[in-house]
Amino acid sequence: MRGNNVVGIIFSNMHDDTMQQVTNIRTFGSVPFGGRYRTIDFPLSNMVNSGVNKVGVITKSNYQSLMDHLGSGKAWDLSRKSEGLFILPPFGNGNQMYSNRIEALDGITSFLRNCNEEYVILSDCDMICNIDFKKVLDAHLDTNADITIVYKNGEMPDLGEPVVLELNSQDKVTDIVVGAKKGEKVSWSMGYYVMKKAFLQQTIAEAVSRNRSNFVRDILQRGVLENKIYGYRFEGYVGALDSVQSFFRVNMDLMKWDVLRDLFNPMRPIYTKERDEMPTRYGLGSVVTNSLIADGCVIEGEVKNCVLFRGVHVGKGSKLSNCIIMQDTVIGDNTVLDYLISDKDVTFSDGKAMIGTESYPIYVSKGSVV
Amino acid sequence: MYPKQECIAMLLAGGQGSRLYALTKRIAKPAVPFGGKYRIIDFPLSNCVNSGIDTVGVLTQYQPLVLNDYLGNGQPWDLDTMYGGVHALPPYQGTHGADWYKGTANAIYQNIPFIERYNPDYVVILSGDHIYKMDYSEMLAFHKSHKAACTIAAYQVPMEEASRFGILNCNEDGTIYEFDEKPKVPKSNNASMGIYIFSWEKLRKYLEMDEANPDSSNDFGKDVLPAMLNAGEKMVAWKFEGYWKDVGTIDSLWEANMDLLDPNDPLDMSDPSWRIFTRNPVMPPHYVGKNADCQNSLVTEGCMVNGKLEFSILFEGVQVETGAQVTESIIMPGAKIMEGAKVQFAIVAENAVIGPGAVVGQRPEDMENRDDWGIAVIGGGVKVGANAVVKAKAMVEEDIPEVTK
């Protein structure tokens, strides 16, 4: 399979600052999402389903939860004798931690040198989608591009550092601008880049030696003039995570049938670490509608428009609407929660009420007792 | 060279399970789905792992494909270890010919070389048709402290049901003086659970004697155990307290599943200190739609529920469409209950499709003659056409055509 000639590189810490509350205690890649996943499951599964069998995960800080989640890579079939999963902790430059994408890539020089694969895919963890990278690579080979950028044509989501492509009719990138208004109809980059490994190594080495530090400005924008950059238009569902609000919204998108179907295509499953929970138990008198619910929950109250992660308990008489409740949170009896995101292991005692709004959901941090 | 193991387990998984009819047409009984996401064999395997036994031989014979696939390298149960782990042991051909497993004892006899390479002191013999959580290490400690040749796990059944079981009649110190197979007038209510621990030296001796006896049916219960007792070996009963259910029949399989819906579920599969491990499907969380109503039910990942559930268990990937009703039923992986269909007191096997408006099963109170009532079973992959009606106790193995109204 041609995909085997590709090594995947995942940046697990990029965008940490956009959801500070949630990423205070973890990397962006290990943010819980969609009832049983972590955000890194999406790029990782997409790569594996596209035939990639070597993936390096670049970490920076607070990556214990990420390592715990990834383990040996078994859940993604990446626990292999040859190739497989590589966790790439910060490396080099004395005590200095990398501060941008170019430095991060410079830090994995030796990993890249030891890869025999001809191509690389670079990915962050902020896009929730089910994409076939084999098709991206095919397009990359067809156009003979130096860099292929995956983009989505449509309304600009609320991204912190939006990269907007201007393309000709052959999908060749003619200009790259930084910044666009939210909601504007544009072709925006999803942050997936495909290129030859040798090209990446050379470009990074050159950027480092010239003290260039901005990936978008110094590699992509400069590349428009000096190299051949093409776009690959992605047609499926994309949920961009860039704030607590968008995190809330994208989770809620999962309640749409077509999104659920597209994202969890049984031909290209999204893998995650297993937990061996028993099936979810619905009590007598429970009222549950329009919700996404993982295994191991016990529901005795009312749940409407919610995402419940594994092992959540909802007590009798409690009413939850528009909530995202992460793993092992326990909600007592007669508690009312609306527009709320609860992190892991939170305890809500009986008879509490917390009500947020759609534009500003309440966030309750890990392990809190309410 | 294999490191010595104090105790290994042998799991008898070759039986057809003929009393499960359509459910075991293509799969061995231990591979039958149970409890929303498990298969029956998950229970003895998880018990082994949780009891510290990490070498398990699984004796397979009848329809082993699904079971072998399911066991794989044993990773779901942490049994993918370097020396021990789970081993599927089918009958094999040797220089003196080939034999099927003639009986439970013969199955173990044929695998003496497998057991010997671990040089165990004790061997646990398990069967693949019981739902229970048991700490075999406690039973082993009992076996050791009584210096027994064989310890048999015993379950206290109600006296009025005792005549359906193999009864162990014991002295006060727990030693067994008599086996009473399905006695008309039971002397005690200690039923044998079919779980044995043997000191390996003794077992080996009696297996060899049994094999040399041309009149033997090579069965543990009928031949080996009585032979040991008659020879004066020390055999003791270890009383087990807790939930235990034989799921060898359609009714008992259905009942054991329904037991899980009891809010005070005596099995408690959610206990983190005694997990029941299983091969987890790769599926998203289940989605409960706008028109759904779930009452006292178990639902697992990959399901889509838009209809009404009452006292039911849905396995992975089951779809219940709008207006469909599922009552007191078990819907196995990948099955689909279409719009307006009604499934009650039924077991719908893997990937079966119940067409729109079809009615499967009957409530006992709706029967003219209560004796005709029973659980309806739809076999794996069977399609029940729109508006078709399947009566109570039916065993459907062929597609049923659509009925025009």
C-alpha cells in the first residue's frame, strides 16, 4: 500500500492556549471529546486508516495524560515490531522548550533522519473529522506539488490563527493570507500538510539557519513564491476546536445524524483506548432524548441534548440539558444542570443548580466537588 | 522450557450447546453473546485473570471459527503473555490416528502434553456455559488446606429444585461421600457447579485409568469423579456464595440477561475490582434520539435508539427505529428493529432484521394457553418481513416473507 511510504507527525500541544481551562492539566491532544475519545484519536485513526503505520507524536508539556492514553499504541494497531507509535518529547537546545512549529520540527531532526518513508503528513489535534489521507497523497502525487494543504471551503470557523488560501481552478495555491472574519466564505486551511520528508528536512534546516520562526509566514507564505503549493479540498464534516465555545458546539454537532454517520464511518473507524465498562444502564423513570452516551453510565434522571462520557452517573430527579459531562462524573439527585461542561471526576451533590448559556457554557474543572 | 506454573486452567468449550438451537447454529456456546457486550466465555476467562491464573487452555471442537477469532491472542483479557496466555486446543491428528474429543475427560486426556509443559501442581477445570464471578484462588486455598485430591465448587440451590442438579452429599467436614446425579429424593441441596480443582498428579493418574477403560464414556461427572471417590481419594465440596447461572437453555439465557436489569443486580459487572473483560467493539457512543424512551434497559456503544425500550438489552450496533417497541428482549449485535416493529419476550440474534410493523414474540398474559408460552428466537442474519408475526416460543432459522396488509 502506498500509504506505508508515509510517516505521520502529530503536534499534540499546538493550540493549548485556546482552551486554557481544559488544557491546564493536559495537552490539547488528550482533551476528552465525543463521549469516549480524546482529540488525538481523530488524526491518529485517520492516519492508520490511510495505511500509515509510523506516527511520531510531538509533545511539549503536561503530556502524562497523553502517554497514559496512547500507551503502546495498541488501540490504533500501532504497537508494532517495526515502525508503530513514537512519542517525541521535547529535545535539544539545552533547557529551552520549543516555542513554535519550526523549532518543534527541528527538535525531531534525528527521528526524521531515521525514517525510511518518503512522505510526511503533519497534523494538529484541533480538527475533528474523518479524512482519507490516501486521497490527499494521491492528489499530492498527481500535482507533483512541494506542499499539499488540506482545506475546507465554507464559513470560516472561529480559529485563533486562521490561514486562508487563494486557489486557481487547478487548486494551485496562489496566495495565503492570515486572518479572516468568522463566518466569511473562504477556503481555510485545516492544518494538515503533506510533503516529501526530504523537502521538510531541507526547509526546516534552512529556516532554522536563517532564524525564521513562523511556519505560516516563513514556510507557507514564502513557499507560494518559491515552491509549488497545492490545496486538497476536503468535503466531509469538520469540527474545528478553538475555544471552549467551539468545543461545546462541535460536541453538540454529534447529535446530528449526518455528522455522526460521516465522522464514525464504520469503514474507517475512530479508535480509542478501551475501558471495559459495562453497558449503560437506564433506570425506571429515566427520560433521555437526543443524547450521545458512552458505556458505563447509570441514568436515573432526565438527560436532553447531552454528551455523557464513560462512567457518568445521573441521579433520580436530576435534569441535564445541553451538557457535556466527562468521565466518571457523578451527579446526585434533583440537580439541575444546563449549558455546562464538566471535566472528569466531578461530583455534584444533591439538589444543586448550575445554568450557563449557549454562548458561555459553564466549565467545571477536573475533580471539583460542587 | 516453560517456567513452572502452580495452577493452570482448562476450559471446556467444545460442546454444541444444542439446547440453544438457532443461537448456536454457527457458533460454539461459549461464544454466544451475553449481557449487552460480552460473550459467555468472558466470564470464566475474566475470573481466571482476576484470580491470578494466566495460563488457560480452551478446548474447542464444535464450530470453533467465531470462538477462535474471538480469543485471538488473548489480549482483551491480558492473556497475551510471554509463556502462559490463552491457547485454543482443538482435537488433533497424531501418529496413532486422529480422534475427536470423546468426552470432557478425554479432551483433557488428549492435552496432557500441554498441561505437562507447565509442570503445574493444580489444574482448574471450567466450563464455558456459566455466568458468575468467582475467585478461583480462594477455592485453591481451600483445596490446599484440605489436602484434597479434588475440590468441587458447590452451589446451594433451593431444595425443591435440587433434583435437577448433580448433588454432592457431604460429611460435616466438607468431604464428599456420594454423588447423586439428579436424585428423585435429594439428601442435600449442594449442587455441583461443574468447576473442579484437581491436584495434577492425581488427575493425571485417573485420566490415564479412565482412558484405559473401554467401558468408560470419558466424562468427568459420569466416570472420572466416581472412580476417584470409589478409590477413596479425598474429595471436598467448596461452597460458593454469589450469583451463578447456567445459561445452557434459551429460557435460562434470557433469564440471566434479565437478571442484569435488576437495580440490585447481584452480578454487578461494574465492580472495578473484578472487571469482566471483553473484546470491545470499535464503535462510537450510542445515540438516543428525540423520540426515544428507554426504561430499565442496558444499551451499549454503536446503538441508535429512536423507539421505545422496556426491560431490554441492546448489544453493540443495534438500531431501533422510530415507533418500534422492544420489551423484555435481548437484541444481539448489529440487529435492526425497523419502524413500528414490536419485539417482546424474544431473543433476536446477530444481524437479524425485523421488518417494519412485524411482531415478534408474545406476552405470557396474552396467551390462551400459558403452557404454549416461551421466548421467541430469531436466528442470526434472519430477515423477518414487514408485518410478519412470529409467535411465542418460535425458533426462526429461515427468512420470513413480508405480509401485505
